[in-house]
Amino acid sequence: MTQEDLSRVSIVLDHPKNLVNIAGVVRVMMNFGLRDLRLVNPDEFDEWRIGGIAHRSQPVTERTQIFDTLEEAVADSTFVVGTSARGRTAGHNFVRPREVAETIRARAGDGPVSLVFGREDRGLTNEALDSCHAVAIIPTSPDFSSLNLAQACLVMAYEVFLAVDGGAEELPKGRRATRAPTQEELELTYSAIENGLHSIDFYKAREPAAVMRTLRNVVARANPDLRESKLLRAIGFEMRNHVNRMTKTDET
């Protein structure tokens, strides 16, 4: 499944009440590359007003379809995933979002897939859930388990998006990020820090080798780039230089 195949994933809102919630779902869809929104008997739908809440949402709202029944909305789907805030007494195939996202990724290669969300005040009925191949339950605090419609959609859309590309986009780096230091350059840094600590009598009650071993572990976990390792080296140099300057002042 590629990002283009996200076009095979539909978001279906069954009897949504609030236009603001629909707009929140539209915003989520734009964030995660989903474009197929299907509404089953919404209380209201105004493309212009939704655009005022979820800016630049026309790629979703212009193609939004409205159906009379849930059966019609998912009729072309080869895999239907419902959502629920909790397990029901009726038997269903309950899954977690991350688990079912992998199934959605695979099944979307075969045909359309639908993610179905119920009405804000009561969720999906058992009859609606009967139309679903699986029912996703988002883990939340037992003291407050109900999620806002857009929040629930956000979790599901995020997991599907990650399943599609694995979060492949590289994370941003600092504007001044540099290459990794060589071991020789790191040894210069460790030497400067060790000498700087000597100059301020840091080892009076400590074993120098043990201190430096701990510092090496800390630096290794931090994985500094060359600029950062040079900054640590400069701190060591400056400690020693400062003590030398103070010593010369005292001698005069």
C-alpha cells in the first residue's frame, strides 16, 4: 500500500450531529492524506461553513457523499472497521487501532476500506457494528473513556497513516547540525574535560577513571554531532584556562 492507496480508505460518519465535529474530522483527514468522506444522514452539512473552520478543506468537502443508510455508505467496501468507546456485550471482533491499521493497509490493496464512526452522543448501534468486520477500541482512562468524534478519527487516521509509510519522513535537524565526530575527535573532547575537572580539583574524593567512564557513557547516549562535541571540549578548555588565569592573578 502506498500513500496513493489512502484514497481507498473512506471515513464514514453515521448520523453526525454537529457541523463543528464534521469540520474537525475533515481537518484530520487533510492532515493524514484521506480524502473520501461519507456522511449518513447528517443533521447538517454546509461545505462553506466547514471551510471556515477547516481551512483549505475543499479536496475533502467537494467530494463528500451523503447517504441515507450506513449499508449504502459501505456497500462497496471490502473491509469495514467500526469504532467504539468500550466493549459491548454483543460479540464482535474487537481490536486495537495499531493492530487493525496493519490489516487496513493490507486490505486496501484489494479494494475500498471504510472506517466508521457513530453519532457523538451514543456511538454506533449494535446493528451498525454488525456490519463491521472488526471494531476498534481506543484505550483511554476508565474514568473518562469517551472521545470526541474528531479525536477518535485522529487516532485511527494517524495509525493508518503510519502503517502506510512508517513515518518515513525524516525528522528535522537543528539548523547548525554537523556530521558525527570521529573517535579521535571524541578523545580530544574527553581529554579536555578530564583536564578541566583536574584543574578545579573535582577528583578530590572521586576516582578520575570512574568519573570519566560515566561521562563517556553519558556522551555516548547523547550521540552528539561534531559541533556539540567541540562545545564540550571548549568547556573543558575554559575550566582549565580560567583556573590558570586566576592563579596568575593571585601570584601578582
